[in-house]
Amino acid sequence: MTDPGLGFDLEVVSLGNRAFEGNNDSYLIDTEETTLIDTGVAVEATRRQLRAGLDARGLGFADVERVLLTHHHADHAGLAGEIQAASGCPVHVHEADAPLVAQEPAATDAAEDRLRDRVDAWGMPDPKREELLAFLDATDGIDGEPPEVTPFENGATFDVGGVELEAVHLPGHAAGLAGFAFDGRDGEELFSGDALLPYYTPNVGGADTRVDGALAKYLDTLAAVAERGYTRAWPGHRGPIVDPPGRAADIVAHHRRRTERVLEILSDGPATPWTVSDELFGSLSDIHVLHGPGEAFAHLEHLEAGGIVGRAGPEGRRFERLVDDPDVARLFPDLPASPRHGR
Ligand SMILES: [Zn+2]
Ligand SMILES: [Zn+2]
């Protein structure tokens, strides 16, 4: 699919994936330079789909001249090493996610330790903990061959065959999540990775347990997206978002409602993130065993930072309400109504 108004050739390669947020997108910028934004997970079905997408333009892995990654998750970065091995191209990712994409043992070990600590602190029952760790072990290979990475910082620019892309750090879902902004048809557009998705909200709190204050960081990201007024976003999953500021405002509203729901749950007494997750999402399987309580924790942590809840009991795993009639609104950015939706 190419938008004739875009001013350059963009091929959206849709990659099947049921393990995470659903279908991934790999974006092929086909100018004088062949650039891929995200690669999909390192499994055979996805590899075939990506090859077919490139093949439609007479290209193969060996022709890719640059890979830009939005973040370290396997469904975005998995095939980067393989593509680099075939073409020798640089693989760029934000500095905060670079050690994980490179699969540096110190970084992957630290992330794994952090995850285990978090899961314990959330009060996850042992059988669920074992189920989760077994699931993560079983999916180990989907990260693929580690590439040699070239890290970038917020604001870095890439000239990809006459199209200038600016890296925009969008932390929350992952510590090193970055989008790539460019001048589009009617204004600035953004390859948004998992920072802005259509239909559903990206997980915060469980998707990258390295992130402290994940919800606060993500709310700042959403406010920045709204502020910059992108006219269109090309997300890491599913189709383009025609009103990024409006979508950012919707996601903020969603998190505010969820925070209010978390407070309601705590009116029955102190609870662990796991218990709150159970009330919010019910029974969970596969990656959601991590994402559910992570999300609950991110909301509790945000309320704690705002002085509305605190830790109950000596172990500090349970949270309790500190305030009878809390002002939740002040914990959320007040995003302007989107002019294009008239909201
Ligand atoms: Zn992700
Ligand atoms: Zn994703």
C-alpha cells in the first residue's frame, strides 16, 4: 500500500502474529535507499511474509540498507539480526533499548531479574508465576539472531533517500520506545511503534518492567504526541491513525477511567497488584499473565506518586487508599480537544 500523496514510496508489510498485540507492521521506505522500520518476530511464517513484502518490490533481505527499530520487543526487532547478516546494514534503536536488542548478557540478565522481582512484588501466585516463566522460556527463540546495533538519542535524524526521519523518544510501553517523525502530506506524520495504536491501548507496566513510573512516562508521551499535532500516525500494529492527537486524548481518558476503577477496587480494602488485576481483567494466560498485573501496578504506582494510595502492611505488596475523595483528574494531562474531531 502506498499513499500517492506521501511524496515517497511506502510499502506497509502486514505481518501475522497472535502472540502479542496482533498483526505487526513493517514499513518499507523504498527510495534511493531501502529502509525498513521494524522487522517482525523471528518465526518462519513472519519471515516468509516479510520476504514476500520485499519481493513484491523486487527486493530481498540482502537489499535492505538500513533498519530502524521502534523498540526492543521481539515482534518488532526479531528479524533485524538476520537482515543485517544478509545485507550488512546498520540497525538503529534508541540507546535505552539498544543493549536488549543486541542481547547483551548483562542487559538481558538484569531485565530478567527485574521481571522476577516485579512479579514477586505484585503478589502473583506461584502456579501463575511458573506458568508465566515457562511461557517466556518457550518463546525465547523469537528474539532471533542479535544484530550489532547503532544506538541513537532523542532528536537524531536519518536521511533515508531524501526523506528526513527524526527520532522521537516516546517512553512508557518500553524504556527505549522511539517513533520517527517526517513531513507528510498535510503536516507532520509519525511512525509511532507501540506508543500509539488504534483500537486498543498498549500495555504499560508489564511490557517493560525496567520502566519506573511507566504510566506517568506514558502520559507524558501522549501529551507530547498531542502537542506536536501529527496529522497521521503509522503504528506498530494495524492500520494508520488519522487523528493522532484525538487518539492520544482517547488513550489518556481510558487510563483515567482505569485509574478510577482501581480506586473503586481498593475501597473494598488493601490489595496487591495481582488482586487488582484479577478484578480488572479476570483470568489471564500467556503474556497477559505479565501484562495484567503490570498494568494494575502501573496505575497503583501512579496513584501512589500522587499521594492517593500508599503501601499497606510491612511487606509493602498491598496498596491501600489514603484519601476519601481523591482528585484523580490532576494525575492526568488535560489534552486539548482535537480540532479535526471537533471534540
Ligand atoms: Zn511492544
Ligand atoms: Zn508491538
